[in-house]
Amino acid sequence: MKVLTCSTLLTLLSASLLVSVDGCKKKLNDGNEIPDFAFGTFKLKTPTQSIRRAIEAGYRLIDTAAFYANEEEIGKGIRDVIERGIVTRAELFISGKLLNTNHSKEQVIPALKLSLKKLGLEYLDMYLIHSPMATTSEGENICLDYVKTWRGMENAQKLGLARSIGVSNFNSKQINRILTLCDVPPAVNEIEVNPTYPNLALVAYCKVNNIAVMAYSPFGYMVPRRYDLEDYSPPKFNDPYFVKLAHKYGKKTSQIAMRYLIDRNVIPIPRSDNPTHIQENIDVYDFKLTTKEVSTINTYDINTKVYELGFLRNNVFYSFYQS
Ligand SMILES: NC(=O)c1ccc[n+]([C@@H]2O[C@H](COP(=O)([O-])OP(=O)(O)OC[C@H]3O[C@@H](n4cnc5c(N)ncnc54)[C@H](OP(=O)(O)O)[C@@H]3O)[C@@H](O)[C@H]2O)c1
């Protein structure tokens, strides 16, 4: 019998993981499994094409939202890869989000059904309340308790329209209210986590309560953003420490940022229309950062979010004042 050495095994393992992350899954608190790497879809310039490329590159978790207004195009990309036999529906994990304008308990199921229709799907693997802040369709803040919205989410799960349910942009106090007052705990909290906003306290809270964290804007201010920061000059991809780690592991600095999130046990959601970036961002399963390296990157915190959702600041449930 041929004995494989550790290094051969590692080489084989990393080669297979480059093309697919199938099998790298986390167990959710409801017993379902979620892939540990996601593809973001907000502001994609070529949604259908980029989704196709992402799934071909090995992404299995697709983060969508009614708010992104591209569900039809994304559904088209998903159908295309399924029809070509690249993946089956069961191998994909499609996540969606409830609009802030559909927060009454009775609106949840019709809103979810509309998203399913646009995506061309029979069920979502995950449905999230996009934020605890309810508004009218004109964008006016309304005082509608997200606990009532959560009751609608529980009903959607009972009907099998969403296999798992969760929240996004909720702080710990808000999650505590759901844990205390409702029947089903959120399986996920999707929040901003990246080197320039490590969000340590809220991530720790979610872990203690067995709630998986999906990390949005995973590059933080390392990539150009719409608004320049006046008081800070955040680290970019040419930051010397990131460059040092990139040399050490033979990777790109962008890949160090992705691996940092995996090694913190959160699910990165990078978004890209660039074929090379789409490939590179998920090609991070052949190395691991040390605990010390992760801790050093945590110190890059500039305590400034990419998305402050400032237009909702006057909402009674504005969630960003505290973690
Ligand atoms: N729940 C929420 O409230 C919420 C809020 C915000 C975002 N999200 C989710 O999180 C996803 C990601 O967040 P995000 O859109 O802010 O962005 P992000 O992934 O942090 O950054 C996207 C930007 O980074 C660039 N980029 C990607 N990979 C790169 C690489 N390897 N090298 C250099 N540049 C790279 C992209 O440009 P190229 O296209 O040129 O690569 C794009 O300009 C969203 O799409 C959405 O699904 C959720």
C-alpha cells in the first residue's frame, strides 16, 4: 500500500480545495449546515455573469436581498449553472433578506414569496430580517417592533419557505429580546466584520449564543469606498504587515484579509465582478493564520463602519449605537 506523506496529503487537499469548498460547512443552531464562505451580490455590475463565475469557482453560499434589486438576474445565473450540471439546487445555499418596508408580521410571507418568484426558487436556505429598523416605502421611520417581524419569520420557516431564519444588523440587546420573547433563536446574524472593523464584542456575543456570523463588507476600508474618511488613513492592500503575511504564505494581501475572517470563525461575503478576484478571494484554504497574526490584525480597528445606515439614525430601533 502506498503511504502518503503529510506534505503530499496537504498538497492534494489544497489542490482540491482550490476548485471547490464543498464540505467546508458549519452547523447552525437549528441543525442545518451552512457553507463557511459566501458570495456577495450588492451592487454587482454583471450579476448573472458574476454569479455563474462564482459558483463555477466553488462558492456555494449566495447572499441576496430584495433591497439589492437584482434577484431576477441572480436567479438567472443560478438556473444556468444548475441546468449545465455544475451544481444541484441542494448543493447551493441561497440566502435572502426581508425589506425594511415589509416588517409587519403579515407582510413577511408575501415578501418572501415575491423574492422566491424573482429568484425562480421554491425555498430559501436562509431568510434574514435585513435590519431591525422598519420604514415606510417612502423611507419614513416607523416604530414597528422587530419581535413582531420575527413571529412572521417563524411562520415562514414552519411553512418550509425558508429552512433557516436569522437577522442582520442586530445588536446584542436586540438579539436578547428575540431569545427571550420568541420560540426560534436566530441561526445567523449578518453584520459588518473586517480588518478595519473587527466588531469583536458582537462577534463574541453571537458565538456564546451559538449564532453564526456572516461577515459583510469583508474588505472594510482596505478597498476604495464611496466616502473618504477625513480623520483616518486606513490600511490598504499595500499595508506592510499584510505584505509580510502575504510573502510568508505565498498569497495576495486580499487573501490574508479573507483568511483572517475564516480564522475568526466568521463567514466572509466578498463581492466582486472581476473574474480573477472572484477566484482569488475563495482560494484561501491552503493556509491558516496563527492566533497572534489574527490578534495583530484585530488592532487595525478604526472603529468606523463602511455602512452606518445613517439615514435610519432616527429610527427607534437604530442598532448601531452599541454592540
Ligand atoms: N446585511 C447588510 O446590511 C449588508 C450590508 C453590506 C453588504 N452586505 C453583503 O456583503 C457583501 C460584500 O460587501 P461589500 O459589497 O461592501 O464589499 P466587499 O466585498 O468588502 O468589497 C467589494 C469591493 O472590493 C473589490 N474587491 C473584491 N475582491 C477584491 C480583490 N481580491 N482585490 C481587490 N479588490 C477587490 C470589489 O471590486 P471588483 O468588483 O473590481 O473586484 C468591490 O469594489 C455585499 O455584496 C452584500 O452581499 C450586506
